[in-house]
Amino acid sequence: QLAPFPTDETGYRLSVDCPFACPHRHFSHLLQIYDLEVVDPSTALSLRSIDHYFGLTCNTSENWFTESCRGYSVCGIAGMNAVAGRRSAAQGNISFSLDTIIVPNGLYGENEMFNHPDVFGPTGESSYCLAGVLHTMLSHTTQEGVLQICAGIDTWDAAYHNLRAAGGLLVSASRRNGTTEFVR
């Protein structure tokens, strides 16, 4: 039995002695929400934690060093929103990342020299993370073992063939105009 995750009024803390009080691109202090999913992602505590992480890390009015809100942090927020049932938010996070951060070759840049946007270090971890989030949005197995089809999709149409689900199950499905057409 692990100790309970430390919390405060903003949500999950980094540790008992350390609040989450400054922006950071990694969402490792929220892995209990996504990707490990060992807590219910739709509770008030989890939702407050997701919102606090987003507000602190991606709010440019409070975060002068916006490098923290790049591909990996947006990817984490998308995954958390997807498992928490915030379909529209998850889609918006994915769209934002693809429209403004990720470049066509799947990379994105992290500034190595402050105020020199043309000099950056290429980074690829976010594309892999986004692929995992899209998989979660299309086919997700809850902690209770329930397979959810397109549970993270709000307004998008989606179709897939032989996407691997928990337990090795291969799933194919189609969703059009907000309606699941078939699942196999």
C-alpha cells in the first residue's frame, strides 16, 4: 500500500513538503491521473489538478517563460482531459499542439537561447506522446476493465482498424457525426 498522494487547495502536490508552484513542462507529478490512471480522473481533485497544471504552465500572463508550455506539457494535458471525460478540451489540446507546436516532420523546438526563436534544439518526445493520447481518445480501457470506444472524441469523425486495446484485443470502429457506426 502506497502512501496517499499529497494534496493541497490547488490539487496534487509534488511532495508533502513541496507544492506545485512553478511552471514545468513535465507532468510527472500527475501521472496518477494520466498515464498510470491509479486515481479517478474525473474527481474534483483530479480536475482541479489538471486545471492548476494548465493554468500555471500554459498561462502566458503569469508565466513569462512560456517554454514550459510546449509539446510535452500540452500532450499531458490532452491525455488527462481525455481520460477525465473532457472530450472537447482534449481535442482542443491536440489541435493546438499540431497547429502551433509540432512541425511536419514530427519534431518541435525548445529554445536553447532565450529570445532567439530561430535557434532551438529539436525535440521529438511529444509526437510519441500525442500518438499515445490519440490512441487513448480512440480506444481506452478504464481501471474497471471497461473498453470505451471514441470516449475522448467530441466533434471529430474517426475510423480505425485493428487498434490494440488492453489484453491484446484488436478493435476496429467508426464514428461519424457523433454516432458510433460500428465496433468490431
